[in-house]
Amino acid sequence: MDNLSDTLKKLKITAVDRTEDSLEGCLDCLLQALAQNNMETSEKIQGSGILQLFASLLIPQSSCTAKVANIIAEVAKNEFMRIPCVDAGLISPLVQLLNSKDQEVLLQTGRALGNICYDSHSLQAQLINMGVIPTLVKLLGIHCQNAALTEMCLVAFGNLAELESSKEQFASTNIAEELVKLFKKQIEHDKREMIFEVLAPLAENDAIKLQLVEAGLVECLLEIVQQKVDSDKEDDIAELKTASDLMVLLLLGDESMQKLFEGGKGNVFQRVLSWIPSNNHQLQLAGALAIANFARNDGNCIHMVDNGIVEKLMDLLDRHVEDGNVTVQHAALSALRNLAIPVVNKAKMLSAGVTEAVLKFLKSEMPPVQFKLLGTLRMLIDAQAEAAEQLGKNVKLVERLVEWCEAKDHAGVMGESNRLLSALIRHSKSKDVIKTIVQSGGIKHLVTMATSEHVIMQNEALVALALIAALELGTAEKDLESAKLVQILHRLLADERSAPEIKYNSMVLICALMGSESLHKEVQDLAFLDVVSKLRSHENKSVAQQASLTEQRLTVDS
């Protein structure tokens, strides 16, 4: 290592003199030493103060530039050398060198920047601000025949694409076109995997999704799926998963999704449909998720339901009832839930037997499946009185809902259970449904729901409770009392933050409760008149009118 000290001293002198031959000799010695013992050599380089000189050696016209960049790339493999490289002012001259025509200089410069900025979001953000993204995209286009340079660009894209701030810059280049072009030429699994690692984070951006679709990525992905679907090789299975996952990701953008749907006539849509009945779980999953993504507007939903998608999804669910694949169950239920949103689809889906198919999963212990099951049923019974009554009289379902209303660990399941309980009453307006819910212990949950932080849920609870009070007050009286409904209503009316519709529906409910002797007494014991009379001057007309009516009712009944 004594030789190394001599080399470093000599390098200091030659760096100043700029005698290319002796400079090159010193740089070769350093590279050799780094190859033998990188860490120790790096420490010596740091101690010698030579890094500061490197900035002046990084010039386009020198024959030594590639070697200097190579040394920087090697020392920056060590974490302790990265900040010193930044402090030595190396980033700016390295970024300038990305405009070089020399492929070796470009390769070593890219490595050096990559290693210095490795794992540092703030340094990577600095590179983005210095405009490296358009430069690197251009390089990929020019040097696509150079495997090492291509790989360097891909590694850089992979790192930079993780940063949100990069997406806009990427979107303003022709990265989509370049990557798809490159992808089409790759035969090796590893190379394709490398491109996938760049595509996945980029495809999270909606503008880039559309660019990738327009550049023909989807056709490449469909081809991979077709090639790998029957293979049991580990690499092929992994690639099939990556390709189908990426396909689903592209469908998350509204424009890219609509472009691929092509009015339901598109080749892509037809191919995705064929995945659902396949025997490959990954394809079943991707197919169901793709349908859920296509089902994001009414037009698509109506077209798909009219063309038999519901039967395909029900067949798929049927194959996963006993010890089924949870992710497939979740995806198929997501698709059905979305398809049930348009009003015209509800009756068609009900008569196709969707509720029966969905209820088979009532025994599932998996919260994601429970959540989608509840959402699907709630969408299906919206304004469908007969279906709501049928489900509301299903004791097994109602008991399960009451159980899930207590699922404190799963707020989503808890919220959806409450909302479905309320929906069963609101859409059926049936005494039998109310009796079933009272007998199963559901009343207290509806009362608690009236205090939810979400106005929409509060409202749904109050409307359901008003129907209970109007139709079956005698049956529900004790439960309403023990759930402290009257006190809660007083609180809602007195709270200035309560939304107008909450105040309105609370007063409607108060009037409905007056038919019960014990609840009437509770209303009298709490000074409701004071609170209600203040609301007569409320800025919302409906609230003010309801306050007058409620005040009259309270005065007469007292």
C-alpha cells in the first residue's frame, strides 16, 4: 500500500500539470488498487484530499475522463464515501458529462452518479432538478445497441421512478416509446425483468399509463401471458404474474382503461375476459381485477352485464367457495360490486342470482372478502324493495351483520355492516325486516351509527331509525331506550357542527318517538324545546320548518 501513497502524491502533481500520460498511469494504479481492496483504497483516497481535484479532471475533451469517473464509481460503492464525493463538488461535472458522445465516459459517469446517489432520495431529487431524466431517456434511444449503457439507464430509471417528483418529467419524454421498443427486442428473462422494474413505478402515473398503452405495451403483455400460461417454470410463473399485474395497473387510469375497452369490442377486453374461466389462479385474479377496473363507469357496466359477464364471475366465485383463493374471491366480488352500481343493472343481476352466489361467502373469516361481500349486497338492494326485504328477513345474514358491526379491528367491515343493516330497512320499509333486526340485536348498532364521523352514515342511520319508530316502535322501544337514543338526538341537535340534514332527520325522529310512553318521558325530561326553538331561525329552510313543526308537537304533547 506504500505504492498507493506514492501514486496519490504523484496524482496530485499530475492533476495540476495535466500531463495526460502520467495521469493515465496514476489512474490505472488507483483502479488496480481499488480492484484489490476497495474499502482500504477508498479510505486512503479520502484521506489524501484527492477527491477535490477530481472535479477539475471531469472534462469532456480529456482522454482520462472515463477512468476518473470509473474511480469515483468504485469509491462510491462505499457508503462512507458518498457524502465526501458530494462535498467535493463531483455531482455537477458528472451530470454535464451525460452529454458526452463517448460511450465509455457515459457508462462510467452513469455508474458514478448512481453509486453516489444510491439510496438517497434527496440526492436523487437533486439529479431530477438538474434535468438528468430527459438526458438519460435520449441516451437510451441513441445507444440502445450498447447493452451495458442500456442497463445503466434502466437502473437509473428504476431508482428515479420511485420518486413522485420524477413522474412529471418522465411523462414529458418519450420514455414509454423507448421502453416498449426495448422490451420487444428482449428475449432473456432477466433483461425483461429489469424493464418491468422500471415500468411498474412509471405506470402509476396516469399520463404515462396512456403513453404506454399507445406505445403498444399491452400487446406485449398479452403475448407474454399467452406464452407462459401453461409453463410450470419458476421464471415463467413470475413473469406471467408481473405481466398480468402490470396489465391491471394500466387499467387504473380512466383514459387508458377507456381506450382499451373500445366499447367492449376491443381485442384487449376480449382477451382479458378469456382469463376468467382459465385454470390459472393468477389469470383468474388479473381477469377479475381487470373487469372491476373496466367497471368504473355506467356505460361499461351496462354493456358488460348485457353481454354475460355476471355469469362468468359467478362461475369463478363458485370455483372458490370451498377453501378458495381469497384474492380471487375478493377480486370477483369487487367486480360484481362495481357492476351493480348502475340502476338498470340491479334487477338483471338480482334475477341472475348474484345475491345467492355472494351469500355463499357469508362464512368467510377474511375481512377483505367480508368487506366486498357487504358492499356488493348494499349496491344490489339500493332502491330494490323486494330484494331488500328478502335479505332483511334472512336471519343468518342479519346475525352475521350484527356480529360484524362489532369488528373493531376492521373499521371497513364494521362500517359496511352498519350501512347494510340500515339499507335493508330503508329500501324494504318492511315490518318483518325491522323485527328480524330487533331480534338479532341490531338496534344498538344503528343508534351508534347515528354518531358516526361520516355525515352520510349518520344520515342513513337516522332515516332507518325513523322508519323503525314509524313502523315498529313497540317492538324496538326497549332497545332504543337502552341505546340512549333520546340523549344522542339531544346532543346532535345542540351541536352547532351537526350538518343541516342531521338536524332535520333528528327532529323527524323525535316526533316519531313521541308514540312511545317511556321515550316520550325521556324527551320531556331533556329540555328539547329550548334546543328546537333555537333552530326555528336556522339558515336552512327545511331545518327551520321542521323545527316549527317539532316545537308544535312537543308543546301539544307536553
